[in-house]
Amino acid sequence: MSALPVAFVYALMDADGAPRYVGSTADPEARLRYHWSHRRDPRKAVNTWLGRLPEPPTIELLAVVPHDQRLAVEERLTDLFRESGAPLLNVVSGGAALTGWHHGPETRAKIAAGVRAHWARKRAERGSVI
């Protein structure tokens, strides 16, 4: 019989030992590498913070939980840190804020039109008929 899958709830810590970001993962080392490799992507506050650091932050394991409980534990720990005044960069409590989110038909149509226009410009720049 195989072991039940587990998840690690972690915090990325600043140089002063304060938690800056709370997340969950099956592989903490891989997740830290992922965060560090995305530090130049300005779409998330955690990436902007990481981009100002000279080296990867410390990752502190906060809990080991059954995989199906990871989001609830992550949410609770995020809330606890926020209540204690920690300068968290998480946008929301819990990691699945947008799980199951789907754009509506109007938004999908706008995105599709933008993508088509982008590639039409690229073809025109190259003189291609792709």
C-alpha cells in the first residue's frame, strides 16, 4: 500500500526572518527554484521582492499535511501571519484563489482578437504568409 500524498506548507523568509510569502508544494526545493527563476516577472509582488534580492531567500517549512488539506492550512497560516503583522506579499489567503476561474465569452473573444492581431503583425513584419 502506498503512502498518501503529502504537501508542504512553506514561507519564504526575508533576511530579518520575517515571512514574506506563504505557499504549498509537493517539493519545497523545486518550488524555491521556481520562485527564484521567475523573479523578473513583474506580475506578482513576490517576484518583485525576489528580484531585489542578491540570492534566493530562505524557505521555512511550516507544516506537512495531507495533499487535500494543503489549501486550507495555507489559508489559515497566511491569515495568522497577517493578523500578527507579517509583511506578506500573498494577494489572497490560500493558494487556489483562481482555481476553476474561466473567462466569459466576451473576454475570450477580446483575448483571441488580440492574439490574432499580434500574429498578423508578426507575419507582416517578416513578410510571411504563415
